[in-house]
Amino acid sequence: MIGDGARDLALKIARTIRKAGFQAYLVGGCVRDMILNRTPKDFDIATDAIPGDILRLFPGAILVGAQFGVVLVRENGVQVEIATFRSDFAYEDGRRPRQVAFENDPKQDVLRRDFTINALLYDIENDTVIDFVNGKRDVFEGIVRAIGDPERRFGEDHLRMLRAVRFAARLGFSIEPGTMAAIQKLHASIGRVSAERVRDELTRILTEGGARRGLELLEESRLLGDVLPEVRALREVEQPPEFHPEGDVWTHTLMMLDGLRPPVTTELAWGVLLHDIGKPGTFRRAPDRIRFDGHVELGLELARGILGRLRFSNEETERVLALIANHMRFMDAPRMRESTLKRFLRMERFDEHLELHRLDCQSSNGNLTTYDFARERLGALAPEQLKPTRLIDGADLIALGYRPGPLFKQMLGAVEDAQLEGSVATRDTAIEFVKNRFGTP
């Protein structure tokens, strides 16, 4: 969340621009959020001053979109975006207008924006909201409505379809029927949007609040089959009722998403969404019950493909895959050897693994026994108990007369296991352990 610093900077910038003889208004999401008594995430300013004027008023400003009249002003770690009033010419690539024209009339700037709730202007001098599109009414009624012809708005920038879902999910709004109908008609055009832009919008849907509602709206709008067909395949995949009384895999996933509370990391959100992605492909009705043998392994394969398709970084991908790979291990935790359990509990970002497991339990049979066990054991163990200082290393093994090779890894791993089990605690006992276990060199 951006606090008073960005707000104060925005007000200072707006006053400076107005003092120079130009118009300047707070615009967009910050105005909507202020009406809703929410803390704005960022602040934007719309003005009739052109970029050259802004750069003269704020010498340290950064021109980030000369063609579109966008300038950034940064101060004390916060930033405010300033954009010149403009109207847009035809869009040719489903993303940006071919050409823009700077305007003096703020109404012309408002009419080219996406949704009425994002097109409000705030006059700081008169403490009034300027509303050319009935956006204030839609804010109060909780409606996401495209400005003007929705098909034209979505034809200009296809990503706006996902943005409609995001705003509705995060704000708890509904999507106006005509706007939803246009998305349902044009949904396939989302395939022409870059994978990176789709990834970022989906991540915001999953992490900003209202993730369950977001997934439901993706399905209702027909976008889900275009962007995440593997997730759509979770629908109507039965689960054994004795373990999953909540219903099918889709319902289970929705319930887990419903439990996510911001702030939530990208990796945890995607781990929750994809943790059972392998179940549709491994569904089997066995004599005793429904089974999903190998669903983790298939899930890892499918998830790697999804994350690669959406251009996630290697680091993010591996962290999401780790969540999927380990989510079934919790059931074995109470029966693990001490060394195995400690290695499990010391996994990188184990708090995310633990939270996914909690959501998994609460969204199925409600039994938190293994969650409580892991959390309590983790809390009872000091860091040096989870990852003790190594007692001997490869140089020690060489000094003892062992020949370097692949066996060294096994030998050192066995010593660490013994440390974790509590049977070895000194360098001398570690050396004796190696000689007894692997023979004298």
C-alpha cells in the first residue's frame, strides 16, 4: 500500500501545476478508492500541461511515454504519474493507439479510458469529484462498466477484459451485463495479448484479494479456457467424499483461493491454484475409492508448462513447483524419521508450504492435525537444530585417506542425518561414524 507520502507528493505536484496556470486533477483508481474509503495503491494526475511543461516544472522528472504524454515524478521513494489530457486515434495492435492528440478538455481524456469507475477526476482546490461518465454512481452501486461501447473498448486493448475481472474481484463489484456480454463475445482475442501482460494481470487477480471471485468471473466470461485451460479442466472432476466432502477439484480450489488474504506472494497464490492441476489427468475410479495416483508428478509437468507459457522467471517457477511437489508430504510428517522431518521443515520459504497445507486441509475435511504437528515442531526447533553446523567436510575425508568421488556426497549426507537424529554431535564422533559406516580407508 502507498501511504501519505504518495498522496502528499501528488497534492504538491497538482498545486505546482495549477500555480503555473494549467489544469491538474487526481484521476483514476485513487479517486475511486478515496470514494470507497480505501487507501489508494498509487496516485495519478491528469493535466493539460504537455510533457515539456511538466519537465520544466519538475527538472528531475522522467519522461516514460513521450508519445502518450506520460511523465514520472519521484521523491523520497514514492512516485506519481502525470499524463497529459489526450484523445486516441485508432488502435491497430489490440494494445496501443496508433496515434494520440493532446487535449485541453479533460472530458476528452476521460472518454478514452476503460471503465467508468476509473474515469473520475478530483479537483483538489474545490474538493469536488468531476464525473463525465456516471462513474461515481457505478462506484456506489458496485458496478464495473465499460465507457461507451464495450466492444470498442475491448477491441482497443484486449487486456481490458482481464482488467474488468480484476477490478470486479478485488472490489467485490459485479460486471455490468453489457460489458460482460462484450467480453464473452470477444474473449478469444485475449490470445493476441503478450504472455507477460496476461501473466501480470492473472497474478494481480490472484493476489490482490477476491481470488475466488476472480476465477469464477474468468469462467463466466469465457476467458478461463483461453488463458488457463488446464485450470478449467478441474471442473466436475470428482473426489473421494470421505476426504473431500466439499465436492469436486474445482470447488476445492475455489475454497482454497477464498482463503488467501493479502498480502500474499505470487508463488503461494499460483501454488494454490495449481497444486491439484494433475488430478484431471490421473482420475481413476478404483474398487475401493476414487484415486489420483501420480497426480503430483503430472501436476509438476503441467505446471511447468503453464508457468513457462506465461513467461514466469526460473526462480518463481521453481518455487511454485516446490509447493506442488511437497504439498502431499505433510500427511507423512508425523511418521518421518527425525532427520527427514528436519530437512522437510527447513525447506526454503517453508511458511508458504505450511500455509498452502492449512488451506488444503480447511478446504477439504477440515482436519488440521498434520498442520498443527508441523507448525508445533517447527516452533520448537532452534535454527541450529534444523541445520546444524557441518562437523566434517570433503577436506577432512581426504585427510582421513578417502579417495574423492561421488561417495563423498553420500558420506557427508549420512553424517548430517546422524547429526539431525542426535546420534553424532562432535567432529570426533562424526569421524568414527564415517569409519564404522563406510569402512576404514
